[in-house]
Amino acid sequence: MGNILLVDDDEQLRSSFKQLLEQEGHQVRAAASGEAALALVDKALPDAVIMDVRMPGLGGLATLRLLRERDRRLPVIIMTAYSTTDSAIEATKLGAFDYILKPFEIPDILALLDKALDAGGVMRDQVRLSPEAGGDEDGEVIVGASRAMHEVYKAIGRAAPTDALVLLRGESGTGKELVARALYQYSARSIQPFSIINCAAIPDTLLESELFGYERGAFTGASARRIGKIEQAEGGTVFLDEIGDIPLGLQVKLLRLLQEKQIERLGGREPVQVNVRIIAATNRDLEAAVSEGRFREDLYYRLNVVTLHLPPLRERKEDIPPLTRHFMARLAREMKVPLPKLEAEVFDQLRAHDWPGNVRELANLVQKLLVFHQGGPVTGAEAAAALASPQAQGSGTELSFARRGGHSPLADYVARALRQNPGQKVFDGLMDEMGAAVIREALALYSGNRSRTARMLGLSRPTLLAKMEKYGLQ
């Protein structure tokens, strides 16, 4: 939940909206003018601002300019009832996180606020490099004292102060997003915006407009110009996660961005100059993709200049004990459970595992141990059982898909889907049903906290939000 500054000269809207946000668990300070907002911002230290455009005295755009001078990392959502004017476009150019048209639907503004809070948290939460982590570190920490991790730390130190494009390569779960955030936070652009775009989580049909924006009339429903995520991050850093999944048709535009620092909005005729640093990541075999014609060779060579390889956990097993202690301490605090001791045999079991899911899998295993721990030290037998079982039994949050007394809800779902859609595949629907159920239960477990839910599910925040939108979980 966040600390919100609400700015609107409409007393009725301000009062009702403040009450709504407080019911959602946010702390809210309200101001009736831009002048009052500027006087409050240093005292309130908001995590996000929601502000109207048209106000007497200092208007929304003028206030936005002054807020951006104080802190470019503060997410500001602009509300406007005038969609035919250029105010929304101007607000985005000035660095507003996004805008929303009045009257708006409550779920829409709440979802947008969640995204803004997550984006602000990513920019502000420091990622620390901690080779000797012993378990008492809070927050985001890149842990590891192995030779391979020391090479990663040195590479971060060398690349962060430059504006060079960095390509992060490594298997899923090796911590590419954390390294990208460290590169941003140790750079000269650390006081500028930082945007994370998961290229695999956005449908191909929407990815171009999400990245580059569009002009009015570019397609049906494009009633006004929309600024894309690249332009919104002007002066800052953009992290393109899963860049190996970008469709071929879009790779040409991405190449132009990397080579000429120019973009072209969808439906536009003139190039737009941009000043952003790009950090990219992939777990794909780009060389194979190039040879198979799925990835442009010229884009591959443009990306493959400053490359940082993140080692899989199976190649740095000496880091398993400090990683385990770190996750155990952090998750015990978050779950509000006692921190148990670990018997030496626990680490023997963990070192014998191959860890196909890498550090993310280890974090999930530690959470499982905490959920099912019955007291006393965690034993090697408990660790072995948790490793052997892909889904622990008896959790209060597990999905009710297990067969009980000859009855299986999962079998019932499949049978119902087949009856309703004879001759059609039900796999995608089943995956959606399970995915929605998992996220719904996790959100309930962590009281709607998106950041914590994403961490516990082993997802990035943008991926979680994209899945919530897909499943209608607002």
C-alpha cells in the first residue's frame, strides 16, 4: 500500500476519492491546488501523486513541471476531462507516469495506481551487492561470494557508470531484473526514470504501441496521440526484458532506436529523437534464433557488445548457504513467522539439487519450508521432502485440485469444458483457470500487496500486473 498525494480542486471528488483510496489501504493526503500540493510534497513524501489538469491558480501541468524538477522518479498520474485537448499529451511529454480520462471506472484508476506504485518502488528500492550476506539483509540484495558472482559485480561496476547498452544473458530465475536495477541505480541516470517492459508479457499486437506510442487515427480507436514507454523514460533507462521474444517486424524499429536514438510512433511519419539508455535481457539462445531466421542478425550484433552472463545456481553452489539464509530471514519477516535454525544436512540436500529454476526456485523452496515447518530446526529430511515434492500438501492456500473420495474438481473442470466446447482444445482455458486461481490466492495471502505477491510467485512486477489484467483480477 502506498502514501498518495491527491490534488483536485473539486471538493466532492477529492473527498470521495480520498475515502476510496483509504479503504484500499493507502495513506492519503489531499490538496485543493497546485500551490498546496507543492507545500505538502516535502512533508508527505508521497509514493505517487494523482492530480487534475485544470485547477485555479497553478494548474496541473505547471505543478507537474515543478514536481519533476524536485524528483523525476515520483510517479504522477494526471486526470483530465478534456480528451480533445493536448493537455494529456503534454503531461506525458513532461514525464507524467500516465493519464486517465474523467469520468473513469474505479477499477481502472486503482489498477493504474498499482502500476505507478510498483514503478516508483522499482526506482527507489535500492539493490545492494552483498557477497558475504548472512541472512539479516532486508530488501533487494544480490547475494553470492563465488568467483562467478564476483565477475558479475565487477561487470556491474564497470558498465553502470557508462551509457553503453548492456545485454544480460542467463537462464530464467538467475536475477536479470535485479542486475538491471543495479546497473540503473549505480549509473549517472539514477535520478531519472527507470521503466521495465517485459516483451514476452505483452501481446505482439500491442507491443509496438506500448513501446513507441501512436498517432491519432493510427488504428481504430486511436482518438488521440499516445506517448509510448520509450518516450516516457526520456533521460532515463529502459529495461527490455525477454528481448528475444520481440517479433521480427518490430525488430527493425528497435534497431533504429539502438543505432540512431530515434523512434517512430505507430501511424507517424516523422522520427522522434529520444535520449534513453537501454538495458536488455534474454534467456533465449539468440545465436540459434539468428540461424533459424527468428532474430535479425544486425540487431543481434548491435545488442551483443557489452554482454553480462549470469551464472546458473548449479555452477555456484557455494552460494547456496548464504542465499538460503538470506531468503529464510527475509521471508520469515514478511510472513511474520519465527525464523528457524537450519541443520547442516539441509545444505547437503540443497547442494545435491540441480536447480533448473535457479535462485527463484531456491526462494520458492525456502518459502515452502517456512509454510510447512512444525517447529525446531529445519532438518535435512524436511528439505529432501520439499525438493522431492513439486507441490507440498496441506497448505491452506493450495488449489483444490486434489482428488478427494473419488471426486476431482480438476477432472470436473476438464469434463465441463469438453462438454461446452466439443471438439475444441481446453488446454489454454485450463491454464488460464489455474493461473487466475494461483494469483487470486496469493494476492489474498499477502493482503493485495502486488510487490510481495510477485516476489512470492517468482514473477517480476510487470509480469504479475500483465497477468492480472489478462485474468481480470483488479
